[in-house]
Amino acid sequence: MGSMFRSEEVALVQLFLPTSAAYTCVSQLGELGLVEFRDLNASVSAFQRRFVGDVRRCEELEKTFMFLQEEVRRAGLVLPPPEGRLLAPPPRDLLRIQEETDRLAQELRDVRGNQQSLRAQLHQLQLHSAVLGQGHSLPLAATHADGLSERSPLLQPPGGPHQDLRVNFVAGAVEPPKAAALERLLWRACRGFLIASFRETEQQLEDPVTGEPVTWMTFLISYWGERIGQKIHKITDCFHCHVFPFVEQEEGRLTTLQQLRQQSQELQEVLGETERFLTQVLGRVQRLLPPWQVQIRKMKAVYLALNQCSVSATHKCLIAEGWCATRDLPTLQQVLQDSSSEAGVSAVVHRIPCRDMPPTLIRTNRFTASFQGIVDAYGVGRYQEVNPAPYTIITFPFLFAVMFGDVGHGLLMFLFALAMVLAENQPAVKTAQNEIWQTFFSGRYLLLLMGLFSIYTGFIYNECFSRATTIFSSGWSVAAMATQSDWSDTFLAEHPLLTLDPNVTGVFLGPYPFGIDPVWSLAVNHLSFLNSFKMKMSVILGVTHMTFGVVLGVFNHIHFGQWHRLLLETLPELVFLLGLFGYLVFLVIYKWLCISAASAASAPSILIHFINMFLFSRSPTNRLLFPGQEVVQSVLVVLALAMVPVLLLGTPLFLHWQHRRRSRRPTGRQPDEDKSRILDSSDTSVAGWGSDEEKAGCPGNSEEAEFVLSEVLMHQAIHTIEFCLGCISNTASYLRLWALSLAHAQLSEVLWAMVMRGGLRMGREWGVAPVVLVPVFAAFVVLTVAILLVMEGLSAFLHALRLHWVEFQNKFYSGSGYKLSPFTFTAEEE
């Protein structure tokens, strides 16, 4: 946790890896995740690198793995997760894995092909049996080709055209959706010179491709004439019908049907043996494929990392560069020595100077990961910049709770998060695929603190599902007011609203020990009282939060050695912010402490005083809070306005003077100074990456870079305008704490009045309270969770997020860095 407040020190290291041990060294680094490799072959095409052949072999294996995995999924099986920790296999094992994989894939292809062929043959036999056994009756016209009709002549001339005609048959099966169209087309094309019979199969047959049960339509067509037969065969081919030979004699059909059933039985036995062998092959795939997938992914990652290395002039070692945390350097050296011990030559690692900004490394755990994620979503911090995450752990849940303060709602959120925290080690919880659940689970500790702080602020607001609770005795006494006032029965009948005067002795006994007095929940001016309290509280919290952000910028300036910014930026910012809005907070607290109940009627207005402060005027009807207030206000406004030119011109003029002083130095001393600055790693790690204004003034890293004063002035002007106007807009933005808190309380009140209060009233009137309250309470629970917890919680979360990103972090946090992404096998193992 020592690196949580600021990113760890990261060094650029150079690795000399013996060629024979390079693969082993990089694979061990991937297991530990210590180094982020830099690409030393950026100008070389991916197809011209040293290990491109090995990468292609791994990719070909991955394609074969995809085929095997698809076959396993097609069979309705699931690949088990690999057992234990698998290391990257040595390169000599790649050929063995490839041979076994190809053999398994070929066996699967052969068995699958045989299975499909057998299924297709069985399907044809079953269809043929269904056609013969369907019981199509032979039409009468089939027995007498010269049958009479109404229009046929009674006497046929001898040797007529129909003397030698013979009735033929076409039998087959077609898909039911095509049967109607087939029948229509046959009738129209053959002009009625046929008789067709269509029937559905009694039993569904298994489709050889999909395996699903399908109903078929069998048909029997009788026709006469050779040309009619040709048309029928063409039409059935177009409809992809299955046509089978049809025997006219009943005995022949029965014999054929018996033969077909016997062949089907034999074919089913062969198919069963084939499927049993397929199951054995798939079992081997299930056992071997998961570890192979992990190993080949690791091997491919190793070769991709080796492709980023350059080859030495003697071709005896590979040279790699990468970023590594300084605290991990001894571990890195030990790992390289152990991995290269068998090669006879030890791998070497040493630090090298670099002027590029190093990546940011902040180690997190289960608790801090969600808070660090909130900060990184705004932008990854610059190297060794102050990290807002430790402070966000407290400020984010607290600002959320200010807008969401309710004991009951906070308790529900706390219990939900606590259940996730207690079950976080269960595999079923961690491996759930639902995206919404994964979002909640990843932020379980954030939700835990949000619920806990909401309970705290709920006690301060004295609200539990919008109802006030009496934990301590009230500080107001109605009995004392009634005793010392003329509250007769007539007075009470004429005045439904009674006023408690705190100036009357014994009426106000003292402040409530913790939070809002429950008696305020009965007052008609309850909303006005809470509005005043929450609005002033929002301003106080906002100014404090922004001031804390400016103060955190001091640690950035000190760490990066930018001492001039303490005087030329931080001090003017604090004077401007505290001189105006800090004074407003002072007026609020002073009025709370110094104005008593006796003088409350003539209490001055803080808002009018604050407006008069900028106008340099005075309102006769608004008395002063303290002597000399006008002088103090005038001095503060003048000081705040005087800080604007200092903030605008101070840093650019100082940098311009500093650049001119450096340019006057003798040129003979510059090489030594450059060498000492490059070799001094601590100096480059701290002062080498300044703010954006300094980068704009000195583009590049060379000493001869021209100082551009106009760009520095432009950046500083943007910063000055953003800060000065932001102080006003950001202070007003914190009023969202008041608005969201009021909205949440009113929604809770409306939900209670419209649901629970009505249910309690109906139960009391009807005398069946349990029957009425069960559905009413169920509706109250559903609406509370859906509206007040989910919708209102999401709204308060987004507003708290905006307050941290815009109002707090922009005072000191640039977010212009990039994360350290070490080479690791973590993604390959998942």
C-alpha cells in the first residue's frame, strides 16, 4: 500500500538474453509479470521478424483447437478447466502437440464423415420403408388403362393410340411445406394425366444433419406416357424429392419392406459402434485440449515478445528493453539467472537512462481496485503524480451518502454489498457471466462503503424510509410552551398550527445529541429548514473539497522540483479560492455560532453581504455580522483580483527568464552537464516530466529546443481562466448535493404516503390488516428497490462521479499518463 498515494518508481532496463535460453527467460517473466517489453523492431514488418514461423505454427494449432472445441460443443459436451498451473512448453514439445492434435482432428473428421454417411443411408432406408408402408392404395385407373369416362367414345377404333399404353408409378417423399406446390405443379404441367396421392408419415424421422425429428410427406404418382414420366421426374428433382422404386405387386412390396427393415437394423448397429468410437475420441479431446490451449497461447505470447527483441551483432544473444518497477529489479535479476543457468551463460539486466515518461504503476487489491478504477476512468495519472484514489475511498462514498442519506436505504445497500463480499471466494459467484452482476460484484467494496456512509448521513438527517426516529429525547418541549402560553381550547380550535418559541424559558432545552431533532418532522416548515441546512452544508463541503484538491497540487510541485509553482500558482489559487468562497464558508459558520434565537428575527442575510462584497456597496437594511466587515471584504476582493495577473503571467515569465539564463551559459560546460543529468536516474525520474505548460515551452528533449513564449502564455491563460471561472461554477455545482438529497427525501416521502400509509389506513378501516398489508408491503419493497435504490442510487453515483472528476481532480490531477502493462500470462490462463 506504500505506492497507493503515488505511483511506484519505474526504471527502463536492458536485458541480454542468451539465444539458447531466451525462450525460457521470457516464459518465466511471463509467469511473474514483471516487465513491459518495448518493441525494438518497430520499423520491421511483422512478416520479417525472427520468430514469425513459430508464431504461425501456433496460430495454425489454434485453428485446429477451434475445430476440436467446436466438435466438442456440437456433441453437447463442455471442456473442463485445466488443472493446476501450466508452464509454457519447451519448443521441442511443439512438434509433439502438433502431431497429436492433427491425429485427433483427422480421426474426428473421419468418424464424423462416417457418421454423417451412415445417418444419411439410414435416413434413406427409413424414408423408403415409410413410403412402402404408408398404404397408398392403387388407383382404379391404374388397373384399366382403357377405362371409360363420360367423354370417351363407346367404341375405340382398332389399333388406336392408347392400345399399347402402360401405367407407371413414381413413389417418394417430400418436405411438407413443398407438398402443396408440388401437387399443383404436377397437375398443371401434366394436364391431369396422372393420379397423385399425398400422405404424412405416421412417425417423425430424425434429420441426418440437424438431428431433429422431422415429419415427411410421402407421395405415390401413377401416370401413363413416356413424356409425362419425364416431366414428373424433372419436377420431383427440382423440389429435391427423395424418389424410390415402387413395386406394383403387394407381395413384392412386402418383401422389399422386410429387406429394408433388416438393412436399417444392421445399419443402426454399425452407427451405434461409430458413435461409441466418436465418444471415445471426444473424451480424449476433452482431456487433452484444455491444457494444450493454455500452453500454446503461452508459447505464442513468448514468441511475440521475442519478436520485439533485437539480435546482437554476434547473433549469440537477444537484446530486449522494457519497463520494470525498481523494487522488482532484484527479483528480475534472480529469475533471469535461474532461467539461463542451464545455457552456461547467464542473462544480464541493467538500468539504462531514458527521457521518455515512464508508465504508471499502482498496485491494488480487492478493496482498492474499484476506487482506482474510478480514477483511471477519468485518465491514468502521470508518472509519480499524486494519486487521488486513497482520498476517493473516503470522499466518494461520503458525497454519495450526502445525496442518498437514509438509514433504511443505506442498510439495504450495505447488506447487499456485504453478501457479495462474504461470497466473493465462491466459484459460482466469480464465474457468473451476467454483465450487470459482474459490474456490481467488481464494485462490491465501493457499494459497501456507500451503504455504510448512507447509514451515517441517514442518522444525521434522521430519516429511515423517510420516517424520523426518536433515539434521544427531543430538545424541544411542547409542555413548557403550553404551560407558559394562553393555549385554551378556543385558541387551539382556532389555530391548527402552533409555534414553539425558543426564547420562552424551557421550550428549547438544547441541541439534539446527533443529527436533526425528530420534532422537525412534525413541523410545517420542515422542508424550509432542511433546505437552508443542506444548501449551506453543500457549499461548505464543496469549498473544502476543492481546497483539498489545490493543496494536493503542492505535493506534485514539490515532488517534481517545480518550486516556482508553489509561489506563482498554488499560492494565488489558494488566495483566490479562500478569499472569496472560503470567506463565504466563514460567514455561514460565524452566523451559526454567533446569532442566537433571540436575535434570529434581525439576522443579516449572508447572500446580500456576499453580493455587496463584489459591488463594494452596503445595504442599510442588512446589518453587519462583525465590526470592520466591509474593510475585510474589500481587501479580500482586491487580493483575489490581484492574484489573477500573478496566476496568468507568473509562470510564463519565470520560465522565460530561466530559459534565457540557461542560454547564456558557456557552451563548453554543456556536455558534462548533459552527461551528468542523463546518468542521474533520480533527477530524470522526478524532474524530467513537468506540466503541460513546460512541455509546450520546450518541445522535444534537446537543449537546443526553442522556447516558445506564446505557447506557454496560451496554456497558462487557459489554466487561469479555467480555474477562476471554475471556482464559481464548481462551487455552484456542489449545490447538487443539496438538490439530490432533497429529491431523494421527497421521493421517499411520496412513496411512503402513497403506498404504506394508504395500506395502513385501509387495514385499520376494513379490519383485515394482514390481508391488506401483505400486497401493500410487497409493492412498497419493489418500488423502494427499483426507484429509490437503483434509479436514485445510480443518479447519486453519477453526480458523485462528476464532482470528483471535474470539481476535485482537475485541481491537481492531469491524468495524461499510461499504465504499466507487464508481459504476463494471466489473460492466457483465463
